[in-house]
Amino acid sequence: MALLIRGFQLSRMIQVAVTLGLADELADGPQFAGPLALKVGADPQMLLRLCRALAAFGVFEIGADGLIGQAVRSDTLRKAAVPTLYHAARYWDAPHLTGGWANLEHAVRTGGSAFEDVYHMPKFEYPKLSPDEAERFDLFMQHGPDDRQSAVAAAYEFTGVSLIVDVEGGNGALLAAILRRHPGVRGLLFDQEAVVARAARTLGDLVDRVDVQAGSLCERVPPGGDAYLLSQILHDWDDEHGLKILTATWTAMGPQQRLLVIERVLGEAGPPDPMTYLSDINMMVNLHGRERTREEFTTLFENSGFGEPRLYRTTSPFGVLDTWSI
């Protein structure tokens, strides 16, 4: 329990190690603190102490002679690791996130957004003021430690689907994973202009198979798709706004067209996943959203014109809730 209480200190040490790029520097083998510190721009003694403390938690290894080496955990902090936690460490260290979490008590006491109480603006507006933090978010979503994009692409068969519309699909990482696995499918990526402007790098050689459109979910959802994706969208919102999003999507769809909602699902078989419940509190801190049970999703779907969903499990913590317009 004492370690859990001081967990923020361990998190901060990991984030400093990532900012210095230590895991990448150690990819080719162990090094002494002096040469390593020179490469990353650090004080040798302070660097050794940082790595020694992290080694106590299984992050890096320290030899009897002071040689600093990679461990299984620190290896996941390399940019090129598969999966990589490099982008997760940088994202959770973003100033606006730490500021919101520092105000958690406000959310618990009042039911309001801790983030909005601190920054006096909705969470979705903040990235417009900080392109660096917007890029951190894109990379975090693209490089999840659970490889959720590939897991979703493998869990659902897109048989009979010609065009997938990814609503608020970010930089297109999920759509790219699906199209690579299903070469006969085309995609339409729809999100705000500043977001889809960053999609070309993610789509790469798939750019000819994707129609990129800028717009707002609050204003319209593009028609004409055979299947629509809402990936990690509904958990950002309360039920009232969730119903509006689903109704807008239903309006754009034709009869019997598919809606695939990719989300964490609370209360499914097996022991509780701590990451799912951390995500739920993160929604409490930063937005007005929540993670939901399958029954809660079903209620939202049925109240907005969709059928009862079928849940496809994936190898990640995310499930695919498959429903259709009726």
C-alpha cells in the first residue's frame, strides 16, 4: 500500500527516463553512467541514481560495477519496441493531464469536470492551443501497449463491406490497421480539420484507398458507408451526448448498415482489469464521460434506433460492439 501511495514518484522517474531516451540508448548494450550521461545530456551521478532507483522496480538493470543495462520492462520504453510504451509515458506526462488529475477531488465532490475547473475550457479545446500535446495524443492512441488497432482488425470480419466510415477517427491508425488486413475494403476518415491534416503520415501507402474528410460530428456524419466506426468516442460523453452522437450516426446510415463501437466494456467475464477502471476515472477527471457495461451500451443503442449489440472480444482490453440500424 505504501508503494501505491507513492506511485506518482515512480511514474515521474519513468517519464524522465523516456524524455532522456535512455531505453533507446541502451538498445545496443549496457553502458556506464559517464558515457551514457554525455549522450543524453545528464549529470552522471544523478543519472546513475535514477537508473538505480528504477532498477529496484525492474526498469533497467544495474551491475555490481555500475554498468547500466536494459531490462524487459525498460525495453518497452524504446520508440521502436512492439508494443511500445514510449508514447504512453510521454502522453501521461502532458501538463494538462497532470493538472486535471491534481484536481480529482473536485470531480468526485461536485460531479463536474476536474479539467474544466482548472483550465476553464472543454478538454477537446485544449489541443488547439498546444500542437505538441495534440501530437502526443495522436501517437499515444496510435501506439497503444495492447496493439488495439491490430486486435480489432483481427477480431471482426468485414465480409461484404466495401466502405468503412471512421467517425472521429483521429490520424487514421485504426482504419489503416483494418485496411491492411482487408485489402478489398476502402475507408473514409472523418474528423476535425486539424486532426485529419496529420493522417497522411499514418496512412502511408494506403492513402489512395482512403477518402479524408474534415468536419465535426456535431454538424454531420458522412453518408454512404457500409460500416461505421465509433472508436473510443462514446466513453468521452455522458448518456445525453452519447445519444446525440448515436442518433446523428443513425441518421447518416441506411437500413441494416453496421455500426461498430470499439470501447472497453465493464463487468465482462474474468477479473476486473485495473486499466479499464483507471480509464473510467480519467473520463471523470478530463471529460463528462464514462466507461460502460454491455447493458448500458445496449440501452444507448436501443434508444437511438439500433439493435441489441453483439460483443466481439479482442486480444486487447477493447471489445467490438456490433449493432445495426433498424
